[in-house]
Amino acid sequence: MDQETKRGLTLIAPPLLYALALLAGPLLAIFLFSFWTQDYLTIDRTPTLANYAEALTDPIYRTIMLRSLWISGAVTIATVVLAFPVAYYVSFRVAPSRKSLWLFLITIPFWTSYLLRIFLWKVILGYNGVINSLLEPINPWIVALGQRLGLEWDGLAAPLYSPEAVIITLSHAFAPFAILPIFVALEKIDRNLLEAARDLGENAVTTFFRVTLPLAMPGVVAALLIVFIPTVGDYVTPALVGGPNGLMIANMIQTQFLGLNNAPMGATLAVVAMVLVTIIALATVALARRLSGGR
């Protein structure tokens, strides 16, 4: 190695070792724990695949894992679909001198505590919350319409403590994370390409789908991953607004570690969740590259 290479390795060695200690170390510990067993406070370090067999065959774990993926997928789709028009408007319709103000307004939710936002959604989604209070005057008409259609429905039901409440709350919490990468991708698009498409006979709709959307796909993919990956591992929101039918895999992992004193099973569930999320993320990136023509 020449002197510059040695100097470069010397410079990056401390932060690299620091990152490995903080990131790879805990992941390796979790991976090792998943092959052990525990009886209350006694850990048996004999390697075994029993935890993985139980995690993949037990219907409770399978149901919770599928529910977590479904909720996270719904949150990701809803967030990105709603975030794209906002990012598009700020990028293409807002004057350059006012874009900073709009970005500032988008990041305002970060100013408040995450727990505070969750409790505010509990107030909004509760039975006596804002949504039910607004719909209460038309509740008799809705019930009558349901009866005419042959539906057994007793009236308004609060969305609180349900998977829908988790989806709504997480979609609001992660909206800025989806808006910002899409906005950055839209800002990088050369406006001359859009004018060229219009000169070649494309209308506004076809220009969007054939030029704007493919060029913005890196930002869309980034938004999908930024929202999907952390929502799978979220346990605070499902615990506060999800109820029994809205709990996710992170809540089960927490229960295994802290409630049942079964750290190896909790580690196994964490490894399984990470593997599934990695597979889905790679599949999403590959699909997006194919849709955008290999960009």
C-alpha cells in the first residue's frame, strides 16, 4: 500500500471500529442469543434451532408477524401516496423564495414530542373524540342506510384501539420522512426535460408518468424504505392506540425480553423480522429499478 492509502485507512479506522462496536456488536449479540435457550434466569448456551422452529410454526407469532407487515405496508403506501402531492406542489408550484418556508412548516411536527402526538391522536380517535363528535349528527342516517343494505351495524365505532388507529397515527408521524426525500428527487429533475416532453406531443398526464415519476423514483424508493423499515419495529404506537388487535412484532419482542424472561425467543423474533424486512426492502428496490428503466 502506498502512503496515501495507509493514511486513509488510518483516518477511517477509528470511526469504522466505533461504528462496528455500536452497530455490528449488538446485532451479533442478538444473533447469538437466538440460538440459545433460557429457563427463567438461567441461559443455556447450547446451540439449537428450536427457537426458530417455534417462531416459524407457532400461529401466534406468525399472525403477529403478518399483521406487522400488513400494517407497515399500509402505513408506507398511505404515507407515500399522500406525501407525493405535497412534495410535488412545493417543488413545482411554490416560488423558490418560499420553498424554505414550506419545508419549515413540514418539519414543525418534529418540534413536539412523539408521545404527545400519539396522545393527541387518542383524543381524536376516541369514542368521544373529534371524529365521532363530528359524525354523531348523521349517525342515525348512517344506521338507517346500513339497515336498508342489510348490514348489521349499531352505529359509530371509534377507530381507537384498532389496526386502523395504528395506521393513521404512524402515517401522520412519518409523513415528513416521506415528503422530504421525494421533494429532493423532484428538485433534481431538469425542467428542460419536461418542456421537451411537451414539445414532443405529451400532455401533462403522460409527461408526469413517463418523465417526472421515473426521474423521481429514487426519492419514492427512499421514502418507502424510510417509512417501512422503522414502522415494522415500532412498539410505542401499537401499545398506546392499537389495542389487542393492533399489537405488532416489536410488542411481542418486548414481552419476550421483559415480561416472559425469554431473551433468546425475543432475539429470534427480532432476527426473523430483520430478515423479512431486508427481503422486502431489496425486492422493493429491484422492482423500482425495473419500473424506472434501470435508473
